Amino acid sequence: MGSKLGATHKEKLLESETINSTTYSSIVDIDGAEHGYAVQVIWVNGVGVNMTLSIETSLNGTDWSEIPSTVGSITAAGDNVMYDIANTYVQYARVKILVTAGTADFTVLYSGKRRH
């Protein structure tokens, strides 16, 4: 028998931070996440928003690669996007907010179940 499925691990990777230049969320260790993980990016109070969101992953926490299917442009003053990443075998993940213009307040949430 396999390991018992543990409780859902939830974490705020960025909390109500005003972004006006390229920013990365905190890094989350996703090793052991069972069947993948989810990341929600929420933004409000945007002014002149022209930004790109993406999830980057790494095996060593130093060298990062973008997941192409997560790249998306945002121009709305406020909204949210949910990423549901399945069957991943990487160690670390983070959200990249690439700013071309504007400013907005961002919160980034992470959720994933772990095996014990």
C-alpha cells in the first residue's frame, strides 16, 4: 500500500502586494504534491494594466523554466485566474508577473495535497 494522503497544503505566495515592475511570488516546494497542484492569482485596483502571468518551475530552485500553457496576458483592472497543474514531477514552483505597464494589487494562493 502507498502512503496515506495528507491534508491539503495551502499557502499565500504573495499577499496584497502592489506590483508595478516584474515580480516573482514566493517559491513553493511542490515535491510530493499528489496529482498536481493549483495556483490562483487575484488582482484588483489595476491602473493601465498590461502584464503577463506565468508559472515557472525548477528542479533545483535556481534554474527556472516557464510552463508554456500558463502564459497569459492581463489588461483588466481586476480579475483572477486559476491554474490547475496535473501530474507534475518538479520540485519547486513560483508565479511570474511580467509588467509592461501599469500597476495592480496582487495576491497569489497555492493549494496541493501531499502524501505522508
